[in-house]
Amino acid sequence: MPVRTTLLTTLLAAAFVLSSAPPSQAVAELHADARRDVVSGPYLSDALPRKPEPARKVADIVTSTTTYGAELTVATTFRNLAASGHQEYSWSILTSEDEFEWTASLVVRPGKDKGQFSLIDPIANQPGCGKAVLDRTARTVMLTIPASCLGDPAWVKVGNGVYVYTDTRRYADDARRNGVVRHGWKYGAKLTPQ
């Protein structure tokens, strides 16, 4: 009988511990981008933008906050988010489940406050989930994708940035590089829900 009592007590204690465990918590990364680090290049050029544009406020990223839990959110704040030029906000998402990256984009035409959102998985499917919202007053662009849409990966890494096109120039800012734009945005930290 003492073995049964001890076993029963142990099982009840384990059940209590498991049932009182908190649900998984979202984990976040806040990255402050260098201010005045927008670069530009000719509008009709295949070369990456390289000319420093420290006076350029539109397209200058200030912070990028990435949160991963039940959903992936990326909130990007800008120095100025005026409705000037053709604006393309984009995100590269690498997950524990995929060999290649996901891509998301929000394309906003000149003078508009809303744009066309797209999400493309690593094999070029468009799953039809997620959204990106531009808020000119708050100077933010927010990407939101349910974790289930991404396949509930164990971890994610996100890179993001912006291109703004005028009649003659193409301006760019990478959220994690200082005054440099390369092919592909620089990834942030690997985020794993706790």
C-alpha cells in the first residue's frame, strides 16, 4: 500500500504542476536602426542604392520590434511616413520548418494610405493569411502573420526594410544595417516562444 500511496501522490503532484503551467509566452526583439542612414540610387538602375541621404526622412527606419508567439508581428517605426513616392515595405522570414525564406510585402502607390499585401511561402504559394497595416499618423507599418500560417515553427528570424521610388531616385533603408543595402534584408535574432 505505501508504494501505491506514494505513486498516487506523485501522479497528482505532476498533474497539478502541468495544469498550472502558464501558456507559452511571446518573445520579442527590439532593434533601433541608425537614424539618417537612408541611401539612394538612380531610379532606372540595377545597381543597389549607395549614395548616403542623411537629410531624407521618408523611408528612414527608427525602430523595428519583432514579436513571436501565437502570431508573428513586426512593427516598424519611421522618422517620417508621408504619402510621397511609390513605397514598398518588405519582410524576409526564415523559420525552423523551411529551407528557404518566406517573403511578405506591402506595396503602396503614391498618395495612398493603403496598399496591396502579399505573403509568399518558400515554394511560391500564396497562403492568403496575414496582413500589413500602414498608419501614417503613428509613422508605423505593422506585419501580422498567425504562427499556424507559418506551420507553427519552433523559431523564426525576420529581416525587413523599405524602398521608396520617386520620379528620378530609389531610396532604401534596411532595418538592421547602417547606411548599407544589400541583396536581401539582414536577419534579426532567432525568436523562440517561451
